[in-house]
Amino acid sequence: MITQPVRGGQQIYAQGGDLVVISSVSSGAELLADGNIHVYGPMRGRALAGIKGDSKARIFCQQLGAELISIAGQYKVSEDLRRDPLWGASVQISSSQDVLNITRL
């Protein structure tokens, strides 16, 4: 569990489990987890969940503004994410049949 803001240039890896950030994630920061990622604040950096192939992993964030999101190797970049009507909203991101799904929390 991370309780302080994650700054640009920082990389945090949760090996073997979930990563919980109770603060903001700045542009240029990178979150990696073998399991799920939870961000209770603005998510502006990169979030990569299920990095060892867990396609059931999810990303939860209070305010989607990410540069990149990825679950088990499937990814979307900010150019794609900004077109989504849930950009800036509180969302969960899951993977189904190699497609990332963004739904409102």
C-alpha cells in the first residue's frame, strides 16, 4: 500500500499481489502489479496489471487520466482513452477476450 503521491519517474511494482495507492499518480509514473491495481486519487501515469499474464486482473481508479493502461499485455494509450466517454471518471478496467473494457464504478 502506497500512501504518498507517486511522482513522475517513479516505478512501483507489487510482486505476487495487488497494488493499492491512496494518493495521486503523476504523469511519467509507472505502477506494475502481478494482480490488481487500485488508485484512490487521480491516475495520470501508466498502470500495468496482471503483468505475468493474469487476464482476470483489474485496474480501479478514482479519476481516469492515464497515459497507458494494460492488463496481461493488452493495452490502451492516452490517445485511445481520451476518446472514451468515461475519461476523467471513476472506473474499473477489465479484460475480456483480449479487449479492455472500461466501466463506471
